[in-house]
Amino acid sequence: MANTLIIRYHRIGDALIVLPLIVSLATKYKEDTFTILTNERFNTFLEVMPPNVVFKPMISKKSKGVFRGLIFSMKKRLFSAKMRSFASSFDKIAFLQYDIIEQKLHKNIIQNNLNIQIALTDENRFFSEERIPNKCNDGLTMIDLHKEALACLGYNGLQPAFNPGIIKNRNSDKLFNKLNINSKKKLIAISPFSKENTKIYPLNKMESIISHLSKKNKYQVLIFGGGTREKRQVDTWIEKYPSVISLIDRISFDEETTVMSKCDIALTMDSANLHLAALLDVPVISIWGATAPQNGYYPANLGRKDALIKDLSCQPCSIFGNKPCTNPKVYDCLDIDPKIVIQRIEDTLSN
């Protein structure tokens, strides 16, 4: 009966892909207890976790406030100090990420000769630029690397599994009334943004898609996103297409998860909402630019046919999409006719 700590909170999409692995782990090793240091918003998923799973929320930076950076820095120092004491109660620790806090914690464990089994995800293999010339066609996935790390702790034969039934069956009547969502229509979730510009479908083309879908009375278009800049862009669309509903900065992550679970389809970039929709078993059409599904982040439960990618010779040009475009025709990878996207959405909804 081991007490195991698993750390993965950085970047929402990366943290989301770990959850099915946790379910498999806790289901197979029922005698062990698993504490997951994860994104503070993920408490919404605790109800679908096995009973031997505990979530410990990671601190986060406030979205507003003059001193938010300074306050967050102080919080991190305090949290790091607490973690050193907290970690001593575990038999095993899986570092599924290895940032500053994790490095300090690992060093402390070694210095104090604590009798704790340690395993780390070998992220350097995944992020290596040597994968790019072969277009990342090496079969390597981040989940496989996490499975290797857990195998070092004696946890073998894991097959990621996640049943979102409890979330999908939540009563959403009050929430839908508050947001004026018509549940009798086909709900289309659109997530037009990503952290990296190289992964964002041109906004004028996205507007063409939104315009087309908003004019169909049988559809209800819902826009997902977050932050002032994204809200400003979406508000301009709402003025033109009043039937479209923006969820940006209006609801909590818990409520956003509930709404996404009720959608009939999601249109996303290579972003966190791709992983959220896939986790909730919502059909997803994704658009790819600087990155590609074979990079190793693509959800295992989605078919590649639903990933719209031009597959240019220069694609992918990076693992994260954080490098400037070098194609003579800048962002040619994202020059996909909106009609193709619309057709794929409507075909999926018809089926």
C-alpha cells in the first residue's frame, strides 16, 4: 500500500491529457493512494476519479491586479517550502513535469536522504528538435513518456481511460438559462484561439465560419476562450452575429466544462479546449498550423481524419508552435478554405 504523489499542473492541455492515465492507474492499483498536484480548476473532474485519488491544487496567478506578479512570486516561495515538508509523507513521487519547484523538491529529497522512490518524465526526448526533420513521425507521445515514468515506480500495463458520463449528465438547466443557451439546437463549441499565434486559424476566415453557422437556425454557436484580448475580438463578432453566445470571462471553469460536455461538436485549434472536448467525449474538428497531430499531444480517442492539416513539407516546424514562420508564403499552413471546415462540421453533425 503505497502513498504516491503525481505532479502535473503546468499548461492546462498538458495537465488534462494526464487525467485518463490517473484513472487507469488508480483503478488498477486500488490498494495505493494517489495525490495529484494539478491545476486548481480541476476539482471539477474529481467526481469521476476513483476513490483512492486525491487532488491537491497548485497555486495560480490572479488574472488582474497591479501586484499580481509579486504576490504570485511570494506564493510560489511559500508553496515550495511547504512542499518540501509535504513530500516527506510519500513513498513514491512521479514528476510528470520538471520545472523550478520540482527541481528544488527533488534536490531536497536527495540532500535529506529521504526514502522516496522518484521517477521523472523524460521531456527532453519529446521536445528535441531532432524530431522535426522527420516530421515527428516517430510514434512518440507524451502519454507514453508518462507511462514510462510510472513504470519506474512499479506501475505497469496502464491504458488511459476516462468516462465523462457523470459530467455529461449534470443538470445544466439553470446555467443554460443564465447564458441564454437553447439546448434544443445543435450546440457548436468554437475555440478560435491558442497561446501561440502560429496555431491560430486566421480570424477573418474564422469569422466566415461563425457567420455561416450563426445563420442556420438549427445551430447554436458558443465561443470559448479567455482574457481581455480574446474577449475584445469575440465581442466584435457578437455585434455582427447576435445569435452567437460568448462564454469568455462569464463563467467558471467548472461551468465551462459542463457546457462543453453538452455540445454536439467542437471546433478547436491545437489548444487546451481540444483536450477538454476530447476528454468529455465531444466530437472535435481541429485545425493545425505550425504543429501537427503526430507531435505527440493529439488525444488518443480522436480519429486523425478530424484533424484538418495541409501537411506541408515544413509542417510541423516546432513541437509547441513557438517559432516564427519561415515559409515564403507566411502561415501557408493555416490557409485552409472556410468552406472545408464548414463542410466537415456539418457532415459530422449530420452523422
